[in-house]
Amino acid sequence: MGWVSHADWEFGWELPFTGGLAGGGLLIDCAIYKRRLVLLRGSAPFAIVPYHDPGGPFFKDGLGPAGGGVAFTPLKPDAPDLGAWNTPPGGFAANETQAVVVETLAADGIEPAKAIVWAKLNVYNYQYIHRWEFHADGRIEAMIGVGGELLGSQYGPGSPYRKLNHIHNFYFRLDFALDGSSTHVVEEMTHAGNTDTWTAITNETKRSVVPSQFTRWRVRHPSKTNLAGQPVSYEIIPESVDPPAGTYSTGDLWTVIKKGFSSEMGAEVKNTDAFLQAGYGAGKPLAGNGVILWHVVREHHKVEPDAEDKITVPYHFGGFTIRPRGFLDTTPQKLYKTVPPSP
Amino acid sequence: MTTLVSRSERVSLVRFAQQQAKGRRALDALVAKLRRRVTDTAGRSPEVLGMLGGRRHRVLGAELHVEEPGKNLLHAIRHAEVSTYDYDRDVLVSTIVDLASGDVVRAVEHRGVQPPPTREEVDEAAALATAEQAALARRWRARQVIATAIPAREASIEGHACYGHRAITLYFWTRGPRGSRVGGPVLVDLSRQRVVPPEPEGAPGTAGMDAGKA
């Protein structure tokens, strides 16, 4: 557990090794921007990874593994980019201190100051990196990195597993508390012609990105507005190009009524995401309730077992942006190190 | 119940947590001290004792736990979680302890949650894994080799002999910065205290994966 103060942000982090949340990777607690609460808790507790073969495998890795998946095992930041069988004893972290990296970066000419927290996790053959960036302009960039070795590498280069393309579906759990509010309104934007329309999502449900409609979602305070009368809100901007394939991963966003701070953290979900809607959710009205959002970052991994992925999978990242809209009364200032100073 | 953490210790916890890298060593030392206290408290709890019912179990560890978040870190750091694994029923018993009052807030059972193997578990698994490998056993006892461990895939494969169990995959390495792998993977089922027989590499989706290929 640690607490970071930098770039107008304060937030806590946890990487449990033993409790009921152990195996689910990094958690962010109480992210506060300019002394105003934004995110009560954020995590990416599991991934569903179906391989392109009718017989599978179809893994759920992370918290409550299923289908042959494994829990996330924390590594040291300098552990080599390898599968578990090739990771030397010194690569595994014994505690949070050995596993979690906090970076506090100053502004430069194009990037505001930012605080970053990340941890490298073994997932049998793969490594995942949980990485959260908190920018002085109010943005949160939530990211997952993928590295390690192709499944089957433990058998040698000729293993048929190594040739199987697959999809990494990373599920993020987001518990907002804008200005401390315990209830929120969740809306979806659609774009048509020259019109952008926000429509409330009224019930526990599942939504998918429609690229032609420039889908994005926003979480807004139920009543508060900024000086200009705009709703105090944060937008969720999906950035995955790959859509849900439909069998194991079936959507991009779920709205679920919040049952508690540490409830329904993802352990109960099996190796399809059906439980998000049919177990955690029940189609109930959201009005007056706290809402948990689940959002998927997705990567279709077209493997290159005889080329770039031959020895190991170079680390690469995907993610999404959580951005303040109407949260502030004006542009945040003095973000960049420029000459002369930017306003 | 008596308080497990004085206010000054809680203030120190907060200060060390805020100091990031600089405070980590002091934070770890203080948390280790608290760990002993909360583990004792959880171990005496009638609720926890009732849940464990005298069955074979092991305390996996204890960590600070955020029960109720708040804008104030001092408010957030008020609880610890003690984790105990019941190997006979294959459940993780999680006990939330209030550091200020010394009360057990609640004890909850988690099924299917698999924390990383602890050092004690790795030692037990290594003893089982080397029992029938005389040369490796000698090197293990002489501390010439060291074991790494991850939760086993087989524990989450329905129909597998290890399904739902506390099972780990072990690898053995020689010591030192240029250590090399000399054994494993070995699949050890800690719930049944046995090494699971090897299964061959199969078609995609076949249970077993690389189990037991020592």
C-alpha cells in the first residue's frame, strides 16, 4: 500500500499478495484531482483470453482464474521478459515494495507533469503490466502491457500452441465518486451528422462501441455543475480497435449497481463475461444507486511465432482515457514547460 | 478487545506510505510488526476458529486493508486482512481486523481465489516434489537449488485432478546470479499433499498442459 501526491493528484495503490483480492493485480484507491475526489477505486482484476481453436484453451486469468487460467503473480520491475519457466528466482517479488513502481515526472514541452504507478505480473507464459498514469491536466490513462512468451514455448519452437492467434480481453472495474458523490448518472454519446447526443443509460446493461457513432461514455455527478452550468463529469474514451468477438467477451461497457466497496471485484466471473450482466447485474434501474462500470481493453494477438514473437513477446501497451469534462471551471494552467510559459 | 495499533503508529504508517520509496523500508518493518498482532487476533477469533473447524490450514499472510476509503489516508488505513487457507475445504478465509479497536470485523470465505504461493507453501511443495528424486532432494536439502512457484493452471481446469485445489507449479534453479533451471515443472497439489502424475503435451485445450514434466 502506498500513497502518491504529484501533478495535482493524490491517490493510493495496493497490490495484495494474500487477501481476497490477491491475484488480481494492482488497485488504485481514492484518486483525488485538485483536492476533489474522482475515482474511489480502479482495477483490472482479470483477463479472458480465448484461443483460436474450437477446443480452446479459453483462459480467465487473474482474480478467480477459470478455464486453465492462473492468478496474476507479481514480479519485480526488472524481471526479464519471459514465461514463468524461464523466470529466475530473483524475478519474483516477495512483497509490494519489490513489485510496485511509482514514477513522478515533471512537465515538458508537450506533456504535463504526471504520476505513474505500475506493476509487472506473471501470467504463466505471459506477463501483464498494470499501469495507471495520472496527468496534471486531470486525465487518467489506464493501461495494460503485454509481454512474456507465446503459449507453447515451454514445449519448444515446434509446439502447435505457438501458432494459435488469440484475443486478450482485459476487464477494468471503475468505481467513480465525483466530488464524493455515491451516485452518478452514466451516459453514452452518439454522433450523427453534425450532432452529438448524450443519452442516459438507465438500467444495468451492456453496451458496445459503434465506431461510426464515435461511442464514448461519461459519468456525471447527479446534480452538480461547473460555473458554466455544465455537468461535473469524467468521460471514458475507449481506445481499443478490436470489437468483442461475441462468445467469451461480449461487450465494451457494463453498468452494474454497486453493492459495496470490495464487492463483486471480478472473482465470480468465469471464462466468459456473462456473469457481469447476469450475475452482478440484473437489469435493475440505476437511478439513485451507486454504479460500477466495467470496461474492456482488447487486443487481438495475431502471433508471429517465427518472427517478432519468436523468442519473446516485446512489451506493448493498450488502454483507454478517463478525461475531465465540465469537472473544472476553466483550462488547467501552467501545464507545460515552454518558453515563454504557456498560459 | 484492545487496540492493535496506537494512533502514533497509524500516523507513522501514513507518513511512511506517503514517502513512497524513501519510506518503504520503515513501512515494511512496521507492517511486519502489525502482522504478528493481527494474525494472533484473527487466530483467537471464535468465528475464525469455527470456520476452520480444526481442519488443516495455514496462515498465508496479513496485509493492510482498505475497508472504507476516504479522502484521508489516516481514515483509509484502519484495517488489516489476515488470510488463512483451509486445504481440506479449499477455501481462503479472509479475516478483517479493525486495527484501532482490535475487533474482528468479519470473516469471509473465498472459493477459487488463488494468492501467489507463500514461501512456506513452496517449501512444503518442494519437499513433496523432491521426495522421489534423490539427486534433486539432496541439492534441495543442501540449499544448492531454489524453487520458484506460480499458481497451477490445472487448478482451474474443470475435470482435472487438481481442479479447485491449492495447486502450484514448481521450477528448480541453481543459486546465484547466473543460476540455471535444473528441474520442473512439477505440479504439486497442496490440498492433497501429493505430486500429480505427468500428463503429455496435448491438443489445445487439453487439461494438463506441461504438468509434471520434471
